[in-house]
Amino acid sequence: MRFALAALLTLVATPSFAMELTSSDVTDGTPFATKFVCAKFGGSSISPALSWSGVPAGAKSLAVTMFDPDADTAGFWHWLAADIPPATTGLAQGAGAPGKMPAGTTALPNGARQASYAAPCPPPGKPHHYQITLYALPVARADVTNMMKAADIGAWLDKNAIDKARITPVYEAK
């Protein structure tokens, strides 16, 4: 009886990370379709549609990033957007283009210093993994600016998130 009660109390006291990120366009471990990659490889540089559920009640805003840890020595940030209203349940295909994010969203500079989606465009040789991450944040406005480096913005989001969800599609230049 004591064990059962202790186990129940542990479950109640342990935070549950239940946020889920999905996409009708990309999935874990599968290659991006051509339209989502750069023009160099025949693509249209369109950001994929994203959907999510299970946003924690304490979230006051959301953020989305796409990071390629296989690029160069420190990786490359392809997409950063913060201050997404917490009632939002997804982003439409192409939302990474300038002016296409939900009202109130702050588009932040990626590794190329552009406040928009930068499509996968890796050099030939090996597959690259693109970590698309959704962050639930306890603040309505992220403490980040357009003057910050993308890596610093990503670190702030990671440190301050109360929940995260991720999908990791891949792309290999042929």
C-alpha cells in the first residue's frame, strides 16, 4: 500500500511533457520533398506545414526553430520565430515567408541573418538532419532581439522552454 501511494505521488509530482509536433509535409527521419529545399536542388524554399497539440496550460507563447546540427562546425539555424500566440495549433505550409506568420509572431534572423525560413541546401556528401522544434514558453514575449545571433536565440529558447516537441526530417544533396 505504501509503495502504491508513493508511486502515485511521484506521478502527480512529476511534470509531464505532452506536447506533440506533427506535419503533413515532413516526418522524423524521412527526406524533405523537393519543394521544401532550396532552388539549387530544384526546390521552392517553402516551409513545411506544422501542427501541434498538448501545449501546457502555463504557456504564454510558442516558438519554432529549424536547426541543422550537421552543417559546418557549429550547425546552421534555418528558421526562428517566437511570440507565437499559445492558442495557435499550427503553421500553414509557406508560413516561413516574410509576413506569413500568425499575428503577433516575431520572425527572427536565421544563420543567414534573414528573418524567414531558409530551406535546406547542404553540400553533397552526407545526409543532414533538420531539427524542427516547437517550444512552449512561460512568457508572452521572448527576451530576444533581431540583433542577437541565431545560436544565442536558440540557446535562450531552449533554456526557458517549459515544454518542447521535435521532428527531424533529413535531406542529402546528390
